[in-house]
Amino acid sequence: MPEATVPAPTVPAPTVPEATVPDGGDTTPEPGSGPVEFGYSFETDADGWVFDFADLPENYDPSIYELHAGHSALPSGLDGAGVCVQGHNRSDDLFMYLKRRVDGLDPGASYSATVTVDLATNVALGLVGIGGSPGQSVYVKAGASTLEPEATPDSIGHLRMNIDKGNQSQGGSQMVVIGDVAHPEVLGEEFRIKTLDNRGRPVVVEADAVGGAWLIVGTDSGFEGLTRLCYDRISYRFSPVGPA
């Protein structure tokens, strides 16, 4: 697998974009005015997304987990830039995620959130690895939460998410499985873009008291090896489903 250009972990200060209406307008809609969309292409920076890791010991050994995340050029053969992440799944359950707060929603209202993710992967179908497939056992999840997603220590000193993301192939109430990182057209070590979404399986989220919510996208791995991938584009559509 080629070495992607992935800088050391960074935690950019989260800035909140203006919400946009689906017809391509660029103004924040009035509360209750209809669907709201957020889109990120990562061409110049991480667009305020923050990176973190969970389902590993709080005192993990950095030299064996090889955790990195940050904004960089996409791997060789692809144009543009993205948010690239990597980690070696020594805990048999590594979760690598991106999160971002957004505003512009109707305070206290419930929304049906649909997500589309374009990611760069160089993992082919049908590969076999330790603990599972390096492609089909690395599950991509996406969702939204009123509460800020965070990894905090549990009673045995492992970092666990404070939201319901499910576990590996199973989704939860705040994140659903939208696919895996295996690409049917990858040959050799080339990277290709794979598009995934949760159409037909939206996540329902309640906006907070000031009209905000948190976006979260990540991979939940059963493959006990090194995973590298880059997010090229992430987009969300929040459709009102009535008052909370």
C-alpha cells in the first residue's frame, strides 16, 4: 500500500459555515424555512473538521498505533486535497472519526439527516487480513448528534464514544453504516474515489437550543492492520421532520 501524505494529527479550531438551501443559495435560511445543506470539499483546509480516535486504550502506545490525521493533497493519481487519516488497529476495534458543529437549524426541531461521502481508498474487494478484510471489515459510518461527540475513558481505561455509533458492522441511533472501504475497481496499489451515502436510512437529530448540531463521519474497523484513507468530500442535507 503506498504511503499517503498524512501529516501529524491537528485539531483546527471549529468554524461554523453558513447553512445553504438546496438550490445553491449561500445565505442562512430563516428557522423552519425547509431543508438545509452543508458541503465540504477540503480544497484549501479541513473546513473546521476536528479529528480524533476511539475504542483504544487511553494510554495507548503511539509507536504501534500509528495514528495520524490532517489536511493534505490526495494520494498520487488523484487531483485535489482532502482530509487523510490513518491508524493501526491494535485494539481489534479502532474507530477513527471526524466531527464538526454546524448552525442555522430551527432551535429544538427534529431533522432527518442524509449524508454523502466521497473517500479515496486503495483497498480492493475480497482481500483477507488479520481479524477481517482490510476493505470489507472497515465500516464507514456517518450521522449527526445534538451532543458533541467525544471519546472519553470508560471504567477500564479505554476511550469510548459518548454517542451511540453502534459497533463495527452494526450502526447505532446516531450513526449508521453507509458502506466499507473496499473499492471494486481498485487494481494494484492505486487509489480510487468511492461514494457512499445513507439514502433510505436517515439519522434523526434534534437541533439544540440555539439551532446547532454536530456532524460525524468515521470508520469502525475489525481489520487488525494499518488503514489509510482520505475524505475528498462530505455533504449533509437536514430535512425538517417536525418539532422535537
